Amino acid sequence: MTKGKPWTIDQETELRKLVEANTPIDLIATKLGKNPPAIFVKIHRLGLQTTTYKTTVSSIPMPKELPTAEDALRRLAGAMQMACTPGLSKVEVDRLHVVAILSKNYKEALADFIRYREIEAKLIDMEQKYDKLLEQTTKNHENKPDSNQMAET
């Protein structure tokens, strides 16, 4: 049972052309007056071959350096500015929403990471001081005459 408006033959023909041209889903949806999930369902039902519409990523490339908090804030600011642009499609608004959430979460995770690094540095410093203190205590103990030896003399 269909939930939305039925597809016309012209819409199906247009969909085929757009898919063959590797047109992004949000543009197809806007052009045909349908929502992206309906586009995906119709593509599947028509048996069209798509390579550009994969929604899962098998691996995420790791950056060589962590972006700074300023980088995350710049992305967040850019997403905020773009979100104010009139006429954005729902897909684009959703994408900007994801960028904003990821930027915010990254900034918070980066702050935690920096705090952990500071704590780690303090622990390393304390361990070094403890090792020196232990070494001094051991030397002082070795240099002290044994009370049993003093009693024998």
C-alpha cells in the first residue's frame, strides 16, 4: 500500500534520467516533488543501479592531526550561516544539522582530551618526583649505619 502520492509515468521516466546522470537525491526529490525516502524506494522498485547513493561507510579516514577547537567552531559557524539561507531542501537542512551536532560534540571531546593530556602530564611529573624521592631515601638509608652494627662495636 502506498503512503504518498502515486508516481506518474513522466516522474518515473525523469527519475531514470536523473539517476543515470548521478544527480544527488536531494535534487531529485526537489525536482520531482517527492521526499528522499520515496526516491530510494522507487529506485529500488524500478531496479535501477545506483553507485552514488550508498548510505553506509565501511571505513572512516583518520586525519593525521586533530582539528583544533577553532576549526570545529568555524564549521559550526559555517553551518549556522548556511542554515539561514532561504530555500534549503530538507536534506540540506538535515546535513547542516549533522555538521552542527558533530562540531559541538567534537569541541567537547577535544576539551576532554586536552584535560586528560594535562592530567597525564601531571601524573608523569609526579612519578618522576616519586622515583627521585625513592632514590634519595634509598641512598640515605644505605649511608646510615645499621643500629645492630653500632651495638656490636
